Amino acid sequence: MLSRVANNLIWLDRYMERGNGILSLLKVNFYANQDSPELFSWSPIIKNFTAYDNEFYTEDAIECIEYMVFSDDNSNSILNLVTKARENARSVQEHISRELWLCINNYYLYLSDKDLPKKLKEEDPVQFLEDLRKHHLIYYGTEDITQERGASYYFMNVGKFLERVILISDFTALKLIEIDNTTDNLEKSFYWKNLLLSVGGYQLYLKTHKSTFIEEHVIRMVFQDELFPRSVYYCINKLSRHINQLIESNELESNNINFLLGKLESTIKYTTIENIKAQGLNNFIYDIKEDIRNISLNINAVYFSQNN
């Protein structure tokens, strides 16, 4: 497989995963902002998920959602992410299922409807965001049941799980800033609850720990749970499996990738909560993101040098 094709497949799923994560964050923050605007403002989301030189600012919920969904100037707007995903899908049509291409194209056409911004302003914003998220869920389902289990499927999933680890890390880091700015335990529990909702782990947490949002329990679930599909450990485990599939099918050279993945997987699995707290959760997250960055660079270097 050509390096360009592999790169487009990886970024196809990265863009779709990022869009889904941002929509989830917007939906959860909308609910929280309605109840406690002083605790859950919009500026941290704008600051963290737009370009570093972005000057847009608002604390109006509808204005923020409109900017994060439709803005041409925001590289991480849903419209821009889906446009880039569609361009990647178009360039690799022969490597993905027809159903998957139609799924992405239909989503793009839906977002491009000139009357859609009016729907945001005139109807329920939560339902508007949920309608967009359904396109991502349809994408995941379509990919899972129509894409043959070959190199294309594995490269797409490498992109998805790389992006998911980064999003989980970023969402947690975002909440830690807010948690560090308060000494009120009740407010801290609100932020932990908000994090769980943003990563889709709220219901599972309640089943396991009832209604008390304790820092140690949240960290263990978000970073180390083996069954929660959006925990960092679960994602790294899946990433390792898909990369091994590529190595076994001679689509990717092993080189240092297996070592880097194994080291990161073991670190996350066996690091105790006490050790995480001792080094600081922010430092723990930073190290994970650096390891993911190195793994990503290693894939690029090994794969692309293999094919060039």
C-alpha cells in the first residue's frame, strides 16, 4: 500500500474521531453551562480546540456552538473536519467500502445545507448536536460492518485510537485546570462528573461506584479500565492489536513500534494511583501524549521510508 493511501486512511478516522469528541464536549458543556455558567464557561473549549492564534471569544452558547460547528476560520470546526475526512475518503475510494464513502459524503452534504445554521438557532441546541453525533455513530457502525478486515481497516483504526487517546488526555487536562482553581469538593465532583459525561463513561461509573465522584475512581476508569472503550488503556491495547495486524501482514515494519506500545501499555496498566498522584496527573497525561506522539512519528518514519 502506498504511503499516501495509508496516511489518508489514518487521518480519515482521526478527523471523524475528533469531530465526535468535540460534539460530545459541546453537548455536555451546554447542559452544564445552563445550570452553572460560572463553573462551565465556553472560553476553555474555544481556546483548546481552535488554532493558537484564534481571537474568537464568546460566552454565548449558541454563538460558540455555531463557531465550533460551522466556522471556516476554525480548523477544528465540525464542517472543516468532515470536509477534510471527505477529501481523504475520496482519494482512497478504492480502499474503503462504497457504503462508508456514501456515509461520509451524506454527512458532508447535510452539514453544507445553508439552512442548517438556522436550525441551530431556532430549535433545541442539544438535539441539533445529537443529530450531528448520530452521523458519527453511523460512520462507526458502517465501517465496522462493511469494511473488510485488511490493511485499510487496520490503518483507519490506528488513526481512530491515536486520536481517541489524545482527546481523552486533552479533556482530562482541561478539567484539571478547573479543578485546580477550586478548593470546593462539591465543585470538584461536578468537574469529574462533567469529564465522565464528555468521554461517555458516566453510566458505567455509576454502575460501578454509585453516585460519589471520587478522584481516584475517575482516574482509574478513564485511564486504566480494561473494559471501558474510551479508557486510555483500552485504546492503547486496541492500537497495539491493529499495529500488530499490519506488521503480521507485512504492511508495517516492526522496528521500535512494538517496544514503544508495550512500554506505554505497561506503564498505564501497572502505575498505581498513588504514583500518578505523586508525579501529578498533569505530568502523567503529558508523558502519555509524548509517547503517543513518538509512536505516531515512528509509524510515519518507518512506514513511509519503507514505501519511498
